[in-house]
Amino acid sequence: MKNVRIIEIDRYSSSPFFKAGAEIVHELSTRGFNAFFAGGAVRDMLMGRSIKEIDIASSARPEEVQAIFPRSHPVGAAFGVMIVVQDNIPFELAAFREERNYQDGRHPEEISYTDDPAIDALRRDFTINSMFLDPVSGEVLDFTGGLEDLAFGIIRTVGNPLDRFSEDYLRILRAVRFCARFDFKMDRETALAIGSLGKNVLMIAPERIRDELNKMLCGPNPALQIKMLHELGLLKLILPEIAALDGVKQPEIFHPEGDVLQHTLLMLEHMTMVSTDLAWSVLLHDIGKAVTISIGIDNLEHFYSHEEKGAEMAEIILRRLCFSARSIENIVHAVRYHMRYAHIHLMRASKWKRIIAEDFFPTELELHRIDCISSHGKLDNYVLLLDRIREMADSPRLPEPLLRGSDLIAIGMKPGPAIGKILGEVSDLQLEGILKTKEDALDYGKKTL
């Protein structure tokens, strides 16, 4: 059944992005093809949200698209998907199609083109993502009940949820993400289908799981998304190390917020200016606690070396999800050293200056802030670090070293481990302001001969 609604598009029609997409639709329409904005852009406009991309669907076949738009090329020719560049803006333009017989939980064995947008709507994932918009008239076409579900805040699959999820198991994770992103409720049949098919998320390529988790962690309500994954039994499948944190108790004097999972979820809620590396550092920072917990003679829980064990576990997880080498290095470093910020007030100047000079320091400092406000609430060391950063603002983070190995050899030292030891001592004294010139450093080196 088709539902039609007219929406006010003036808010969007003045943007170059919208105009360029509308020109593509207009060009196709003048040549006799049905063409519309489709999917997420339509949903977001109906919700009054900003749009970051516009997908277009039409009755034009790929070869017809190429004949009409010189600046076009196929990106999914087997699925009738083209990229069309209009006003130097790329748009994904897909042919209306019907898909059947998904054998691998992702790719259909049979694809047939159609001129009917109603048939195309039936292959899409959720009702709120299956609507079409005429960018000229503002007319919205809804063949699956998306308008009603949008009005009532419901995530529902198009048609039978068992069929939709079996076509692409990533849709199981997307259902969770959309619920949290829009603060919607999940349709009961959709949730039941996830319970039946949830184990199939293990068939999804690790890269696709990683990308979906990144969207969850860096989007709205990341804590709610992880909580929903846990409640639906999905977290123990894709991130069992995080699920294992549930029920791992912590001393109430330091962690009045609750167990390790509750602490982690609270930290996710407190994230601001989120990056992927920060989000994963937060998620994984206490992951070692589940396997290092012990009860001391004080009858309190202790987690000796949990940061070191956590770093080892984090690296395994991140490699499993095919993260880049750079992100693995940054996140593992943050997990391994997140406890050192609790002792920053006891460090020599040479040590804390080196910490501040590290490339990933801003992210680790934010991790420390979030960790504090999500537990004991004490920010003394965080404020101290801010003061020290301010002190260093007018000078290079780390000055050029006063001495090099060749300088020590020139004054008579023999090559070997002793040179490295002296260079380290000289560097510490330089950072602490005790040695200020090369001559001072050479005099220090001569005393060791």
C-alpha cells in the first residue's frame, strides 16, 4: 500500500548538495525515467535532520545512466549501482531492482531490474530507510509503513525480519545502531528474529563488524548501543571480552558506579569530541580486569597488572577486527599506560615532559579525565597536567638533545651500553633544567670517564 506525504524542502533546497542531487533526478525525469532520493537521506529530512549524503534510485539501467551522464562510472555493476558526479559532487545512483536467494548472508544470487519503486522498497532493510522523495515536488512515497514507524519511533524490518536479516546479517547490528541513534524502540518481531539469528553475526567479515562498531561508538548514545548488544546476546559473540566485564565487582570506595561493565558504559556516556581511537581506548581500557581480579587481605577486589594484561587482550581484539597498525599502536598504548596518570604528581619533570610530548597524549589525557569522572570523581592530576601543558606552551615539547653518542666518543668514551645510559641521564637533567648547555652536558659526561 502506497502512502504519500508532502514535506517542506526549503530548508534543504538551497544547499549545493541538494541542488546537485535534484539536477540528476530532474535530468532522469525529463528523459522518461522514474527517479527519487532514496533511503537514509529521506528519513533524515523527514526528521528535520541535516543530511550528509544523498543516494538516488531510478528506473534507468547502468548503460542508460552512462549515456546520460558523461561523468559516471560503475561501482557495483552487478547490482546496477553507478557513481554520478554532478557539480563535482559524487552521488550513488542505483537502479530499481528485486533481489532473491541470498546464499551467504550478504549477496543475492538473483537480481532483476524493475521500473517499480514499490518493488525496490521491498528489498531494503528497515521501513524508515525504504522511502523515496521527489526533490522537486517534496512528495514522499512510502510503500512499507516507514512514515508511521518514523512517527511512533519504531525500528522494524521491511517484511519478515527473518528474511531481511538472513539476506545480510550485518542488518542485525544495524538494527541496534538505529535504535540507539534515534532513541527508537525495536519492533517485537524484529527483536525476536535477532534472538533466533544472532549467532550468525559471526559469519560477517571482521572489517564490516569493525566499521559498524565504529559507527556505534562514535555516534549518538554509544553506551546504549553496547548495552543493547549485551542484552540481545550479541556482545558475547562479537566482543566476548567486553561481555565478560559484566558482574566483575570493584571496590565501592573507588568505583561507586558499579562493576567494570557499568564503569565502562558510564565512560562511554561521558565522551566528548569522540575519535575512533579514543572510543576504543575507553571501551578496552579495563578489559584486563576480568582475568586479573583477586581478593586481598583487606577483603577488597584488586586487579594487579590489569593494564598490561588488558593491552595484550586489546591487541588481539583489534587485530581480529582488522584495525590499522597505527590505531592498534595508539589504542594498545593507551590501555597499557592508562594507570600512570594517577601518579603524575610523583613523577620527575623529565618523565612527565616526555609523556606530554607523546603523539597520542591528548587522547590519553582525555581517557584519564573520563576515567576519573566516571569513578571517584577526583580530577587533581588532570588539572595538574593542564597546568604543566600551559607551562610548556612557549617552548618545544622536547628540546634537541644536548649530546649525542658521537660527542661522548669524541671525549674518550668507548662505544657500548654505557653511552646510552649517560645520554639518558643527560636528557633527564636537561628536561629538569639542571643541564642547560652542551658544555654543561660534556662536563657531566667527562665525570663518568
